[in-house]
Amino acid sequence: MSSDAPVGARPPAGKTFFGHPRALSTLFLTEMWERFSFYGMRAILVLYLTAAVADGGLDIDESSANAVYGTYNAMVYLMALPGGWVADRLIGARRSVLWGGVVIAAGHYVMAIPTGWSVFAGMALIVVGTGLLKPNISTMVGDLYERDSPRRDAGFSIFYMGINLGAFIAPLITGFLGEKINWHLGFGAAAVGMTFGVLQYVLGRRNLGDAGARPADPLLGADRRRALTRIGVASVVVLAALLVLLLAGWFTVDTVVNLLTVVTVLVTVGYFARILTDREISSTERSRMKAYVWLFLFAASFWLIYDQAGSVLNIFAADQTDRSVGGFTFPASWLQSVNPILIIIGAPLAAALWLKLGHRVSTPTKFAVGLVLNGLSFVLMAAAARAAVGGDLVSPLWLVAVYAIQVAGELSLSPVGLSATTKLAPVKYASQMLGLWFLATAVGDAIGGQVARLADAWSQPVYFLTFGLASVVLGLAAVMFTRQIRNLMGGIH
């Protein structure tokens, strides 16, 4: 094991999983079921929020529903930051993943209760649970490899297949149950999936060796008690603030969404400032963090567009596509399975490609390719929206083509970004850096939720074309800065 491996990382020996450590199979399956629950619920969330009360929905206008969706996604990934801290300083990644899974399952079970309030209460629990699970399970994957091993990207790509296997299956089940029978039954199916994930993780923990067993930088004694006290005080303050908003009559969907968007951006700025000014990290680690700022901005821009698949594009699928096949109208949410099945097909190819290319193609270059492809998908979406002007229903193949282009972009950026984060992370911030990576998604989704409001104010062709071209231009600009970013990465490829 190299000396710059994450603290506590000791890849378990023994049987392998597709040529990788056996522990990868346990983490693969845990993540698969967690993503089943997440994407299963997400596939029907906006459709439920906008459905008429007579159809079992909440009858929220599309603009607000899109913003709620974006902000919910943002909060899921924002909580990855404190979730990483809890693992690093208090209980370790392994226990964080376990308790996160339990809380996520509880949230989905609450959403299955057939009342309006249950959905928002359940989402709050899922946000907390995902914050504990999501960054720390990825940290444990990173613990299985030496920091600069070429097999690391391939391992993360296989892990990424687990994410997308769950994401593929979930909308087919929750979408049918939710759209065709009862929305809350669909939410309940997501709860069962997460329960399977927790059970599998407990049964497979013997494969994990030392990965995630201990905190990377544990708090002890008085420091630990002081931290727990601060957490308790902060929780009381947050609850008191929510109570004030409620009593003042300001506790509306739009107020909460706008507030959380601002919080997401401020937390991001504050956390980067904290790491970059930390005197305990080396000059090399600080240089790598400066490179990471650029990768972070590129990733946030990517997710701003990409994650509108579950909101703006999902509503487009429901209202403006011809979904009739042989007399059966398939649920709009089924189209949410197109993206992950394409990733399942493409991930092994991407893993093999990155392994073959090794260090010849840099991480910044891969990010630039992802941005350009993501932008081109929205340019194509502008053409689809143009074909639907006047109320005509268009072929769902338009969306299939859009998702295919996005998948190519995602495989260039997302699994590579996970791997780059674990390689560039200062040792002191090992698990927290994975939280910071997911914070890029939070920022993109939070701003994207606000941007999605423009889909109602602008014509759809103009909306898609504007943001599509902006992403293409940003990607081309990223190519120009590739050499400078690589220099800042301090020998990390």
C-alpha cells in the first residue's frame, strides 16, 4: 500500500469481483438498492406534486414543483458534507453507511403513508440518511485501491454500474405502481428496496476488511463532547427557525426552496475557503485543491442541466410525447430508465477505455468532453420542443436520443470525478471531500431548480437552446485551461 493512501485503508485480500477486491461486490449491491429507492421515488416525485388532487396528487404548479425537485436533490447532496464529517470524526464510514441506510428506509416508509404531509416529512428523513450513506460508501470504494492506481477509475466505473442498475429497475416498478395504481404505493416500493440494501450490507460486512472501519481523524474526549453539544445546539436552532417561519406565515414552498438554494451556495463557498486556508494541509494538497475548484465548477454546471431529466424533461414526457404502444400508454416515468440502462451498457466500455488510455487523457479533458456532450443534448432537446409546438405529441425517441448523449457526457465526468476526488483529497478531509464532490451536484441542482422556473416563462425551444449552447461554450473553454489545471494537480492524473 502506498504511503499516501487514505487513513485506515487496507484493501481486503481474497476472492475478487470482476478482477477487483471482493468487498466491491458488497458496496456495489448496497449502492444499487439505495439508488433503487432514490431514483424510484424521484421518477414519480414531480409527477405526483403536479397531479390534480382528484388524481391523488398535490396539484402544485409546474414551476414550483420543478424548484422543489431541484432543491430536494440539492439537499440530498448537501447533507453529504456533514455526513462525511460524521464519518471522519465520529463513527467511521462503515457505520455511517449502515445508519444512513436505516434512516433512508424509514423516510420512504413515511412517504408511503397516504397523506400530503408524509411526502415532505419522508423527504427530510431521506435527505439526512443519504447524507450519511452516499459520500461514505464511495470513500470505502476508494479505500480498496492505491491512490494513483490505473485500476481505480475502472473500479469506480464498475461501482457506477451498481448505481445505474438500481436506477434502471426502479422507475419501471415505482412508475407503474405510482402512475397506474397509487402514488404512495410507488413510494412504498422504494422503501422495500432500501430495506433489501440494508440487509445485504449487514450480511456482506465480513468482506470489507478494514475499509471504513475507523474514523480517519477521530475526535476524542472533550473535543468529541464539545462537537456533539454543538450538533445538538445547531439542530435546536434549525428547528426554531422553521417554527418561526411557520408561525410568521412564511413557511411556503417557494420561501423554503429559495432559502435552501442560498444556503447551498454559501456552504459551498465557506467550505472551500476553510480547506484552502487550513494550515495543517501541505502546499501540495493546497495546490490540488485549487485544481479541484475548477473541476467542481465544471461538475456543478454539468448537473445543472443533467438533473433536469427528472423535472422539466419528465413533465415533457408526460405531456408532450406519444407513449401509446399497442393500446397501452406506458407511464412517463418509465423513460427515466433509459438513462441508466444506457450507462449500464456504456460503463464497462468506459472502464476499459480509461484503463487502456491510462494517464494519456487527463481528468480536466474528460470533464470538458462531458460538458460539451451535455450541452449538445439540450440543443437536440430544443429541436424536440420545436416539433411539439402547437400541441403535437412527439416520439419518445427524441428523449431517448437526448439521454444517450447525456450518458456519454456523464461517463466522461461523473465516475471520473469520484475517482479524482479521492485522489486529490487532503488526507485530513478524506470522507469530507467525497461530501464536497456531491456538493457540486447540490449546487447544480439548487441553481438548476431555480433555472427550471424559466421553462414556464420562456418558450421551450429557447430555454433548451440557451442552456445547451452555454454548456458547449463552457466545455470548449475548459479545454483551454487543461494544462494549467493539470499543473495544479501536483502529479495526480
